[in-house]
Amino acid sequence: MDDKKPLKGAVVLITGASSGIGRATSLVLALAGAHLLLVARRVDRLAGVAEEIQSKGGVAELFPGDVAEPGVMMAAVEACVKRFGRLDVLLNNAGAGFFGSIQQTTEQDLEFMLTVNFKSVFYGIKAALPVMDRQKSGHIINVASTAGRRGSPYVGAYCASKFAVVGMTESLRVELLGSGIDVSLVCPGATKTEFFAVARRRTNQHQGLVGPVESPECVAQRIMAVIKRPKAEVLAQPIRRKAFFVLNLLMPTLADYLLARLIEGCVGNLPADHSK
């Protein structure tokens, strides 16, 4: 028996749709027949994604806006329901990066990370839930990061924002058991996008892409798979990174050491007996 959910005609709202994972996911879902509402700040980039989808016979509407601002996600959901009559999938994908040690991180840096990466997800959930409650169906997918499962040096504020997304998603998943609304967590790792180039920086000790690297198209395929067959969590990374998380649970001090050796600039901070 095929228990896949059909994508053809499914209404999907995607944040951060103008580039990276959001753009790749928009394209693959449109080709599968989904009807999309695309949300992002950069109007020209967003329009380019919509035009590409429409040129291939897909259905995509634009909703320019900054999801970190209160009220934008409520307006986006309302626009989606007005245009398509329903909302089947909310993909909270928008996010931003920040590189800096904890000592270098200001209160403003931390607030920026929490607002863009965490509060925007909360706003999206709050906007979508009443619609999905009325429908007695729906699927909320929150894109966090493997940085939300294990902290790394020089990205403490970013990790904090993604840990927050993980915790809220797990809480929501249990709260909605039996409601007809599915909740999924997707945790990409190092993904080859412009994310690292445009991230805010206070240090150059962490250059970004370390460890196994995935393409945004690969992550998009994983997201499409979880829409078809909802599951609690997807680590969109090779088995080596998954093994590292197991190691972190069993031997966190060893995991610390391996991260320090992996990320440029950390080895000089190691204790003498570990730096040989």
C-alpha cells in the first residue's frame, strides 16, 4: 500500500525561498506539481525563482517580506489561503548566519540571531496553526541545522538559535499528536550555498564549510521526501556526521577535541597535552 502524500496540487508556503535550500526546494516541489507561495526579503531574487517556476509550467506566487518582523508571516498565510484556499505545508526555512566567539558576540548580535532564526519560525507556526486546525490537516516543517544538535566554536549565537528551533519543534510535535497536523524537523549540515559568504562576521577563525558538504539540491530532495512521507526528524547529512552525534552523546570531550582540530583557529586554544 502506497501511503505517500500527493504533491500535485498541495499548497506549500516556503520562507527563505529566494536562494539556497529554499530556492532548490521551491523548484523541485513546483516540478512535482505543488502550488507555492514564496516568501523572502529580496524581491528581485524572489521574482527570478517564481519566473523560473512559471516558465516550466509550475504555479508560484510571490510574497516579499521579512519574516523576522511580527505580522509578516500572518499576512503571508492569509495571502496563501486567499490565493489557494488552504495551506497544506509550511516550510520554515529562512535563516541567517553569524560568526564570532562568545566574547565577541554582542547583545545585538544575539538578538539578531534569535529573531531571524528562531522568532520567525515561531511567527510562522502561530500563523499557520489556526488554518491547519480548521482543515484538520497540515504539515509544519522547521529547518534547523546540525548546529542545533551540537554546538561549535565561533558560532555560539547561531547554535543557540538553532537549538531553540529544535526544542520548540519537538515540543510542538508532541502537542499536536493525533491532531492530523504533522510536525517535522530537518537538520542540514554544511551545505554549499551563499549562506557563509553573506553571514555576519566578527572573526575569520571559522571559515564556514567544514566536514561533509551537501548541495542544496540534495537537501531539497530530502525535504520533498519528508513532505511525501512525514517523519519526526531528518538529518540531511552523510553517515559520518550522524556518527559524530552518537560520539557526542557518548564522549562529548572527545567530540570537543575533534571539532577543535577540524575548525581552523581552534587548535591553538587546546590544552598542551592535546595539541601534539
